[in-house]
Amino acid sequence: MRRRVGAGSRWAGQAALVLAIAQAVMGARVAARLAGTARGIRVARRDEPAAERIGVIVPVLNERDRLAPCLVGLLAQPDEFAEIVVVDGGSTDGTRELVARFAARDSRLRWLDATPVPPGINGKAHGLQAGLGALGAGHEWILTIDADVRPGPDLARSLLSHAAATGLAAFSVATGQRLSGPGEGIVHPAMLATLVYRYGIPGHAVSRVGRVQANGQCMLVRADALRDAGGFAAVRDSVCEDVTLARGLVLAGHRVGFFESEGLVSVEMYGGWREAWHGWTRSLPMHDRHAGTGTIIGPAEVVLAQAGPIPVLATLLTRSGGRGGWGSLLGRLNLALLTMRLGTLAGMARAYEDRPVTYWLSPLADLPVAVALVRSAARRHHTWRGRPITRGGQGTTPVPSAPVPESGVSR
């Protein structure tokens, strides 16, 4: 019996040592990344007129209840937003009628029917490509905006000013988040933290695929660079079309950026924590044909450095009766990792416009979020709003974009 107990104790000690080494390595990677991205820049608020013009594409599918504030914000922009195309993937809820009412007030706005969406591909990317084909040729920039985004009045000129200052071919904005309630206040920040752990703090331009962050909710791309990269048709096999596009631009030799802003744009993405859970975990792994080893290393960092400390500390305290768990090597390491997690939580607070008190409890959701991240990264077949999407693999040839029928455009 003593031999069995001794063998079991040695096995537990060896397992603890292996876990400590793995957590230390992943924790050091994350700490270095956070330190290296700590001093970023923001998209500053500017109102000086700009000579360049932007063509705006808004992809929609049954967005009648969320689209109006977005259109109000877009139409409040000056002439730098020269053309606004709302691309409809098959709405049946009155979205088209809503757009028609707004279009009657401003000739810059028009509606485009992008149906039918070919089976098995990303319908949003299909719609964006249709919108790109329908835009006029005189725009230097293309901006993608989601229907749930709320643009501030200085967005257009601020984006162009930032583009001129940085010289980037593409960049996107980390939109300010509006949470639906206390449930999402736990789930959403835990998901957002996985991005910070894997890619660092926004505020930088990058030229390496593995460091790319992107947000198609508000993404500005120079028109010639976008078309040279194959447009949005090149990313219709991706479940994270914005990230895949940005990675493709980097591979083509362009630098791309990801920045916070001075309150220029906000978004209320989900109607509750269940919607956030089922909606965001689909694209959160950012797994595409360009991801490489990041598909393995990134989730490992999340599991070991972000989600690991609380369950490891709870286990140590339970087994030691609350007396010796904190003082062990594994315990001290996980206390350090938990401190880093709480510091990240405090730093992320500025991303939320109105935080429920449950925001500060969001690290408790890290473990289930990490499990969902790993499971989603391993899946090729996903569903979004009832439509199946098959993620493309290495060497996948995107489906060519269907022509846009003239009858689909209305003013």
C-alpha cells in the first residue's frame, strides 16, 4: 500500500512539474506580448475636411431592429462618405423597406440584393464582394460597417486622417462594446480576453501574419490594395473573413493596423449571453488557411495562462485543506498568472461603455470559453444564422464571386 501511495505521489509531483513548466512558458509568452504592445496609438477624433472619398458597404440579413441607428450615423457623416451600399443577403423582416425610407432622404444610400448566396460559403463575404462590385470607381477607400455598429459624427474624417498619418493600406477599429446585461457581462469579456492574450493590446500596425488582428465591424481598406488582393471573393471560404482579408494583405506586402478610437464608434453585438456564446465562438479562434501554428499555440496560451490559474489554485487549496496550496511552486506561479489576468481585466475595462458589476467576475468564465475556443478551432463546419459555412483549408481555392444583377440595385 505504501508503495502505491508513494508512486501516486511521485506521479502527481511530476504532473505538477510538467504543468508548471507549460504554464510558465505560455505565461511568459503572453506577458512579453502584453508588455510589447502596451504603448499603442488610437484613432484620434478629427473634423478637418479630407480630399479622399470612402465607399461604404453594410452587409445585412434581417437587421430591421438594429440597422436604423447605424444608418442615422452613416448619413450624418460629411461628403467623405461618398456612397453607402446596404447589401442584403436575403432579409424577410422588412430590412429593405427600412433602407428605402432612409434612401429617400439621402441619395448616397442604396440597397443591393445579393441573393442567392451560394451554399457552403461565408454569406457576409459574398455580400461584401457584391457591394464592392456595385460601388463606383472613384473611391480611394472602402469601409465595411456592420449593421449593429453606431458611427460617431466624426468617423469619416477621423479614419481618413488616421490613414494619412500612418500610411497604412488597411486598418480596423476596436469598437466600443455595449453589453446587453449581467449575463453577457460575464461571457463577453472572457472571450475578448482571449484575443488580448493571443494578439496583444490594440494600437499597432503589423507586417507578420501571426500578429494580425482585424475587425470587420469597422474596417478601412485602400481600394486598389483590396482589389489587388482579390477583393472579398478571396475570403468566402473563411469563417473569419475580416482576419483572413487582413492576413492576405500582409502576405501581399502591406502593413495593416488594429486600433482603439476616441469614442468614434460603438457596437451592441448580441441580445444576451446565449447569443454571444453561440455567435462569437464561431469566429473567435481566427482559424483560417493562413493561421499556421497559431491555431495550436494561441489556444494553448489561453488554456494554460488565462483559464488555468483559477481551477489550478482551487484544486491546490482543496487538496491541502487551505494550508499549503498557495506556497507551492505551482501555487506561486498560478498566483502570478491570476494577477496578470486581473490586470488584463482592468485594462480591458475601457473597451466597455457601461460595465455591469458582473464584468469583474468574467474570469470565472475563462475555462468554458477556452474549451469552446479549442472545439471551434477544430471544426470545419459551422452554422451562422441558419446557414452552413465550411471553413476552407490550406490551398483552398475560393469560389468565384457571382455577378451582381443590375436589377438588384435600387436607390
